Amino acid sequence: MQTKEILKISKIIPVVTIYDLNTSIELAQALLKGGIKILEITLRTKDAIKAIKLISNEIPQITIGAGTVLNSKMLEEAKNAGAKFAISPGLNPIFAQEAKTIDINLIPGVATASEIMLALEFGYKNLKFFPAQASGGVNMLKSFASPFPEVKFCPTGGIDLNNTKNYLNLNNVLCVGGSWLSPKELILEKQWDKITQITQTSLKQIQS
């Protein structure tokens, strides 16, 4: 599957933090039940890689990706665990070059025109706009449209249900990433039905 096809799986990609490996399957199932078939698991916790492997094996109908990938070593680990894509918060020339040797769809993070130009230099046209709200939000993405007509974005950072549609209405936005579908307190309290409900409500609202 190509990177663009992955970003078209869902208009919302849940950014998921794994606090407990033992509940990662239940969390993924709650999101799947709500209508989500793609997850970004951030590599910020010790069990993240294990969770990618576990969910990939147990729930193959969900496309699993790794988030907060900072270097090629992390990229390799994510791929070996079964991740189908990887998302980085930023991009530098060394990482961009090394990533080309690893067979996994990488979605680099950018916040400026210079970073977009760097990404294009290495052939990356599907990018994460991060941190979206802090970097100019919808207006910044509108500004990028003319000089970079071939680039598509997945804005992440400060995205919630209140501003999601503003981003999705832009022609250069394929989807948004956000953590509001699976709040930390609901995960820790194992409120799976509430996570399913938030997911269903969110998907319904962006379709209306």
C-alpha cells in the first residue's frame, strides 16, 4: 500500500499512547468498533513496539503505524514489529537519507516551507504538518497550497473535534491526526465503550 492510500484509510488517524500492554488490544478493538481502521501508536512509552506487534498480529484489519519516530533505528524497530507506516515529528537530511533504505512508508513531519522543500528533495510528498495549530494552522496550510501543489498533509497537534472539519475542507489535507479519540483518563479507567462512542461521534460529525 502506498503512503497516500494509507492516509486515505480514514479522515481521522487516532494518535494512541500505550500505557499498559495488557489493555492495548481492548483499546484497539474499541476504536475499531467505533469505525476506525488505522492507528498511530506513538513510540513514547516502553511497551509501544510490543503493542504494535501484538495489535498487528491480533487485529489484522487495522493498519498500524508508529509515531514519534526520531531516527532510522526506531524506524527499523517499527517495521520489524509489523508497522505499515511511520510518522516522524520532523525531518533532517541524515534521517531522510537513511529512511530510504528501510522499506516502510514514512510520513515526515514539517512546519515550514524549507522543511517541505527538504522532504521533496528526498521524494516525500505526503507529510505530517506538526505542530499544526502552533505552526499557523489552517491559514498556514492554505499558504502552502500554491507553492507546493503536489504535497498532501496530515495535520497533527492541537487538533480536536471543534477544528477538524476546518482542516479537512482544505484540498491539500487528506486526514488529521489526534489523540482526542482515546483520552488518557478513559484508557486508564478502561472506559472502552466511551472511547467507541467518541470515535463514532467524531466520524459522524465530519461526514455531516
